[in-house]
Amino acid sequence: MSEFHAPARREYQVSASVLEEIKREKKVFENPIKPLDFDVRVPLQSLAEEGRLSLFPNISRVSVGMATCGRVAGAQSITRALSERDWENQACVVSVGCLGACYAEPLVDIRSPEGRHYFYGRVDNRSLWSIIRTAQGAPSAQHLWAVAQERQTGVLRGIHDLELIKLENTSFGEFFHPQVRRISGRCGLIDPQNLTEYAAMGGYRALEKALFKLKPRKIIDIIVAAGLRGRGGAGFSTGEKWDITSRSPDPMRIVVANADEGDPGAYMDRALLESDPHGVLEGLIIAAYSVGASQGYIFVRHEYPLAVQVLRKAIASARKVGLLGHNIMGSSFSLEIGVVESAGAFVCGEETSMLQVMENKRGEPRLRPPYPAAQGLQDHPTLINNVETLANIPWILLNGVDAFQELGTTKSPGTKIFCLAGDVERMGFIELPLGTNTKVLVEEIGGASEQSVKALHIGGPSGGIVPYSGFSLDYESVAATGAIMGSGGLVALGTNSCMVDMARHLINFMVQESCGKCVFCRDGLPELEAMLRALCIGQAHEGILEDIEELSRAIAEMALCGLGQTATNSVLTTLKNFLPEYQAHVRGKCPAVHCKPLIDFEINLTYCRDCRACYLVCPSGAVKIRSGKERFIVDQQLCTKCWACYETCPFDCIKITSEEFMWKN
Amino acid sequence: MEELIEIIVDRHNMLVERNIFLLQALSDRGIAIPSLCFNASLGAYGSCGLCIVETCKDDVWLPRHACLVRPEAGLQIRTASPRIQRLRAHAARLLLKRGPFLKKEVEALLLTLVKEGTDSMEPSRLAGSLEGSGENHISLDKRGCLLCGLCVRICRKIGKCQLTFLGRGKSLRVGLVSGDSATVACGSCRACRHICPTGFITPDARQAFTARLYR
Amino acid sequence: MSGYIDQLWEQLPANERQVVNILNKLQTENGFVSRDLLIELADRAGVPESQLHGLVSFFNTYRTSPAGKHRIRICYGTACYAQGASLINDRLVEELKLDGSDTSPDGFVTVEQVYCVGACSQAPVIIQDEEIKNRIKSYQVPLLLDDLRKKV
């Protein structure tokens, strides 16, 4: 395999003679304002300078978080209101991605010309005026959440170049304090559609270094030495995968970025693609260069339309300035990247299933070995890496192996992006060194109290559910608890969550997503689901727990692909860690007072004030009014356990029980 | 002459070709492993889950599909054990729910496997689940098809490529895509009918496979 | 042959002509993937038609028949189900002669089941186009359909 040894040119200047030729041929310079209609290689320096003008203008820069989380929270109307305003050249409005504090959306950041950033969270019509005031140069303290200053004005490579100088909303500070946002540092600060801003923040410098200062073999050695592990879930050594692909006798290699993030509750890849797409692209191009690939693809979920749009635009703008296509940056390396959109199937996140779809076939996983790195797309060696894994590459090349390994553990170096959801105060996507304790994530950043969290669900439907305790978040330690790190999605389950119902819910998901090829997964999982449902409705048969465990193990042992093999993790971990809950269900009780057929609603008349709210709101007419002492009573035959009475009663008179277990808020 | 390597099956040494599926190697030497979805010329598929054997790696015995194992020198294999019987019993029981099957041998095979697996553990355990957990969601016109995929694969290999799997997961079914023009219509070669292990494709594919994506 | 697929094909860069990309376009633009276009696509992509049938049915996104002019989604969450959601469904099937499809033969209404709209205190709930209607009884179905027809 030939190394790229053609003399590389760093900057491509259009020489006078060439200009003369072009002038004669294309009459391009007739109207000097007309844009060139062919692609030009623009030096990184020029891109960075243009980006600086955009990032650090000498007027106020108002950035509104417009990633999917922001939009759902209502950021579009905020952006519209701010954009349509006549600022009289005092301010400009930009749509940025997500800072990571998704609970705080819509989030607005106003940058003053002196490099001071004013953050407003949960923006609504009332805070709009404070934002306008601040943008006009008279910072308003009302509704303000935090103020930060660029440590060096005009230097911003990521959120860590900001120093907090004033904190009005302590919760906001608690969210960010323990984080180390190495990979996600630009998210929420940079306009994802603006390549020049990315260049101004140091973007594409790693690619430059890779193409002109390092050989592909050297780059692979660096990644192997760094010990980077796949962030998609398997945690396989990234450098090793690159090595296998690069050593194949087949000269035609392909790289694919896996953006089919299917775990419900995990959205770090979406966040990276929507907020900082060039970071991922740069990693992908470096990967392609290192393994000698000439074709690149990004396989992205259909359910991420904004990410697809942002990606397509990023690829087009990279191509326009010579960062993609022929002779990237003047080197002898060429690469084209195509975007392939999936159409709704969780199993397509599995590497071989994805390859099948890219070959226009049904997404049924292939038998492995051979692995895609040896034989993948059209049987060519195909390197498939997760989006977050690729986003780590430029950082490692620019900062070095030692710096990368400063954080994390020996076996799991570096940082990881976690998505925190569930019974916590503050949800979002959070970047922490691997090896951080769960308490930091759930209690310090998430804001939950130790007593309120019963269990942690880690790793999506393939993951496990473990009792909440403090342990290290690295691949080995999480595996030791019985769960798997997976893609980093973490759901905190409160004291009112039923573990049996949770397991049933996750198995139901896997039943719907199974490809159907092998009997254990296709027909075994529905049987398992039926047994779990029987538990939840109080119709357990004798020996059901043993049957559930037996079948779960059988499916895990004999399923053909990762989906089936990990589908029963939720059942096996909850059986092991929460056996008493299962046993209670066998006897027809739900300790979490959750499963509807096993709970009863009663009205405790001690504090009743006769407001009749329960009677009026009950959809099934189960609440009856009687004369005498038992004024309001629930007819158990009619009650559908919809919780409406509980939610409506202002005096907390509704008592929900499951035999001896009582529901507590 | 193809290279031969030595493997150990049930403590007996055996010489087998390198590039062969274990299931076939064993069957060629008279060791019958139950299987319904394997065909020598169509290759391994892994759907029926019956051909389970155990292989030893690092002193640990793991259950594997025999049709997916490629022999390596020194590989140790067990063709019978309580675990193998239990796992085959699960697969057989799940497949039985897709019955009844026209070919009685299939029904008999599956029932035998279930009984063998049940005898090796307390009868009460599998008794409840043998009846299924109540509902059988498989519609009547699809009963008798194992979803082994042999018909789809052979039609793709030597036929007009008219058969395909439709849907996914528990609603998986085989459909016949009848072409509009004469050149792509089913050629009535009956290959699918001959290769079907359960006799489902009777009298022909058109009448057996009623699932359609477009009506 | 309409040439529509050819048009789409030519518009796409060579490395983005995967069948899923084109099917996604068809689904977004027309609301479903018609058999005619599927046959054209099979021809252009050089794959057997049956392979595309298999692919289309594999995914959640694709419809193979146009959705009706109106859309009625019945909430099948537990509260609504217990309050007779299935009775409403049965009545709709009867009135619209659904017979296995989710859309009435005249293309007027598509009936779907969805899971928990979150308005449990108003059970049973249906969503007619974008409007949530509460406490529906199965005997109200014919009147409901009548009103829809008069709407135009």
C-alpha cells in the first residue's frame, strides 16, 4: 500500500499565469463581485481569520441554542423574535447548537465585544427584554443565569477557555463544574453551519498535521498508544480496528461513521452532529487517510432530520474550500463522503446490519467472522467507527497521547459523553473523565438526592439495571456490576419505578426491533415478554421466575447477533439485583406501587374538604358520592388506575396501595 | 486434496476438511445433529436453532450452532449434554408454536427434542410454557412455516428471485412478489417446494405464501 | 415508466444512490412508496423487485399505500383501553369497511392506534387530525365520520 509521499503543498496560491488563463477562458472576473464558480483551495489561515470576525465581532453576538432540544423547548420563536428585530448594527443573532445543559433550553448566550458571555436559561417572553438590554450593551441582571469571561479575549477553542466570573443560578454552575468538555467543548458556542468559525477555534489543524507532518502508519500508532476505545458501546480498541483495516491486502478501503444511535435515552451523537459536525468530519477524514480509504460514508438515523441537514451542509462547505474531494488541502489524498439515511430500525446500529442496508438489502446481521474491518461493504475492508469515537481523533492528534491519558483510567483513558435522564433535576449531555464516580454524575451534576434514586439503568435496552451506589464509570467497573457502559446513556430510576415493569418495557422494545432471523430472539423474546406481562398483571404461574431466568439465558447464549445476545441483560440484572420485587409480583403485589392491576386507589377522608374534584375528574365514574360517613368511595370494579384523582386532589386524600406497600411521593 | 485437520468430537479424534461447516462434517461421518434450516449448497443460516453443540475454549464449554462453526485444529466438541438438550428443547418448543407442520417427521422431531430437554430437568418447569403463555399470535395462514429461509435462498440462487422475507421480528413472513411481465413471473420450477423441510409450500408458492406488501 | 426515479437518480451524487436514500425521498414527497415507483427503482438500481419489497417492509418509516385524507388516531394506552378504545376501533373498522388495511377504500380516513397521549383523565381519547377529542363513545362514531365528510 503506497504511502502518500507526493510533495504536499500547504497553501495553494492561484498564480498570475493561471489567473490569466482563467480570465481568457471563463470570463469569471468580468464582475469582480460575482462568486467563483469553481472550488478553490482556501488556506486554513484565511478561513480562521474569517471565522474570528464572525466569532468575535465588535458588536454583541447573540447565540440561541437551536439544536433539537432547544427547538422542542421553543427556541425557534425566540430566534425569530431576535432575528427580526432591527438592532441598528449593535448586535447580530446566530443559531448555535447545544451547550449540553438540555434542561435549561432555550438557552441564549450574549457575547460582548470585550469577550464577556452572558447566559440566560429557560428563556421565555419575560427574559427576552433582559436579553435585548444586554445585547444593546446594558447588561441586565434580571433572569441572568451566569456571566463568563474569555480568559484571553478573542481566544475560544472550547468552553474551558471561559472563566466563570458571576453565577446567579447556582444550579447552572453545579451542572458544569465537574465536567471536562474536551470533545464537546465547542458545542453551543459555535455556529455549526459555519466552517470558518470551526477553523477559528482550531479546527482542521489536526487534519493539516495528519496530512503533512505524519504518515498514516504513525497516526495509527498514536491512536493505538492513546488507548482510545470505541464509544459506541463495544469499547473495542479503536487503534487496533484501524490497524486491521490498514493491513488488509485489498487496496480498496472504506470508512463509515456510525450515526445510527438507537438507544432510547442516548443522544450524544445527535448532539455532536447538530452542534459541531466538522469535529466529526475531521475525525472521519483523518481516519480515512490513516487506513488508506478512498470512500467515506456517514450512516445516520432517519429520526435525526436536523443532524442530516447540518451534516449535508457541512460536507458541502468543506468540499467548497478543498477540505474534501480531490487533493485535500493540496495533498495527494482525496476523499468523498456520502450521507446514507436509515429508515427506522434499531438493529441497523449493528455494524453488519448497517452494511446490509448500505448494500440495498434487508438489515439482517451477517455472521461474524469475518468482521467488517476485514470484509465489509461489498466485501472490502470497512472501518466503522462511532461518531463520538471519531470526534476524539483530532483532539488526540493535536494534544498528544500523554495529555489524552491524563484523564480517565489505565484501561479506559480519556473522557466520555454521558446522557443523563430520568429522576434527576438537571438532564443533558455531559462529558466526564472515564472513571468518574456515578455520584458526581447523578447527584452533583444531575442534582438528585441519594435517597431518591433507586437504580441506574445504563447502556440502553442492551444494558443493565443496577442498584444505585457510587462506583466508577469505566468499561470494566460498569461491566463488573452486571450492566454495560453502552453508548453512555444513563437513566436514574427513582423509588417509584417498578423494576419488573421496566424490564418488561425494555424487552417489549427488543421484540419490536428484532430482525426475525433466528428463532431464539424472534420467538423467545415475545415469550419472555408475555411472562413479564403476566407478572405485572398478577397472573404468574408457579416457577415463573425460574422460567424467566432460564429463557433469558438461553436467548443470550444462542442469539446470532448483539441485539439478541444483550436483549435479556435488563431481565437478568433486575432478577439478580431486585429479586424481592419479582417475588412480590409473583404474589400479586407491586412494591413500587406502579403496576396498575396490582394497585388500589382509596380515598382517605381525614383531610377531605368535599371539593368533589376526584368525582368530577374520574373518567370511569369509579368515584362515587354517598351519603353518610363514607362520602367519597372508589368502586374498585370500575377504577382504571389512571391516577387522575391523585393528581387532582388538592388535599392529598388519595391513598394508593399494593397490599402492604403504600405509595409515597 | 483438501487439507485435513484434527478435531476431537465426544472424546474421539476425527479428521475433517478445513473449509467445511462442522454440522456437515459431522453429518458426513454419521453423527446426526438435528437441523432444519441448513443446506449444503445454500450454506449456513442459523435460523432454526436446533443444531446446537458445545465447543471448548480456554477450558470453558460454550454452546454454539454447529452449522456456524468452522473447525480449527484441536477443537473439542460435545454433541450431547444436559445443556444442549435444554437449549434444543427451547428452540423446538418455540418452533412448534409455528405449527402444525404438514410433514409429520418435523413435528415428531420437534416433540422428541422437547421431551428430551424436559426429562433432563423437572417436568413442571416447561409444562406451563409448553402450552405457550396463552396467546399464539401467528395467524392461521402462516402456520406450518418455520421461517428457515430455504425457499427464499433457493429462489434467489437458481430461480426467478420472486420470494422474499417481509416485515421483521415476530411478524416475519415469506411473501411472493409476482412480477407483472412474463419474464419475471414465477417459473414454476418447484425448487421451493422440494427444499421446504415442512411441506408448507403445497401445492405451490403462490397458494402457500399469501403475504403481500401491496394489494 | 414515469422517469421520476431516473430524475431522482441523476440528481444524487454517485455515492448517495443507496436505495434507502431514494425510498426516503419518495416517502417524504408522496407520503408512501408506490409499487410502480418501486419497480422503476429496482430496475435502475439493478436489484430484483422482491429484494426491495423485503427492504421496504423491514423498516418502520415506509407506507405502501397513501394515508387517507383524514387521520384518526385512537389512544390505546391503558386508561383509554380500559374505557373502550377497542370498541371505538371496532366501530370504525365496521363503518369504514377497513378489512385488514388501515385506510378506508375511498381513501378518506386512516385509522391508527397510538400509545398514551397523556390525557388519561379524558379517556377514551382519539386524535382526529390534530384535534384531541375526549370521552368518545362507540355510538358517536357514525356522527363523527359524518361531520368529517361535511368538512371538505
